Amino acid sequence: MGGRNFCSYFFLINFANMQKQITILLVDDDDDDLHSFQSALDNIKITAECITAASGSEAIYKLSSDPAFLPEYIFLDLMMPAMDGKKCIGEIRKIKNNKHTPIIIHSSGDLKKDAAELIKTGASFYYQKPNTVDELTNILKKVLSAHVSKK
């Protein structure tokens, strides 16, 4: 894939189901994880625009430079270079329009030891990155359940 040409993915899933489109900000520095997330979203009956950021600082820039950019969910990798997920949560919570946006932390590491601190810092939910797209699909169905079709 090379580079960071993941500026924006646009998913229109299940056209017959006229749901409100949701916006997701996905912050992850791993191309494979970005593709897995895309595949899992494709498996869910949801209409979503997924904007990606390759770093915490890129996410902060996207959220603070455009006051109209208000994602319904922010999925954030915990372990990234420069600005890790914990620091990024704190910075996101300082942005007026994103004080209450659900931030879902994902990591390939064990999150149990960090769970209390993540919630205290402002995370809404956390999960360990699964090994398969099917497992990720099931996690996303639970997290996005208010927007997933019940058909």
C-alpha cells in the first residue's frame, strides 16, 4: 500500500436500509489494522464514513481544525509513536466539540492493567485487537449497536 493514502474511506453499506450516516475517526499507525477495520465495517449493515489518521497528532489536527468535524465515534490505537493513545485521549477531551464523543481504545497489548486509567482519562470502551476480521466485526457490532440494522 505504501504511504498514508488512507485519508478517507467512504463506506455505504446496505443502501436499502436508509439509516443516518455516521462518521468514525479511526486513529491507527498500522496499515494492516486499517484494512481489517475497513473489512469489519464492510461486514456490518451500517452507513458510515470512516476518516483515518495515522497518528495522534494528525487526529488532534483533524478534530481541532474543523469545528464541523464531529465524528460519532473515535477508535484510537493505544500504542503509537510520538503521541500514545493515553495522551491523545487527554488532548481530544480538551477540544470543545469532542468532550463527550465516545473514544474506543484498541491495542494489541494487554489492556487489563491499563483499563482503569484509560476510563479515568476519558476512554469510553476498550478492546484488545482481535486476530480475525470476523472477531473484529463482532466487536464493532457491539460497539456500534445503536447504529447497526436489526434486520
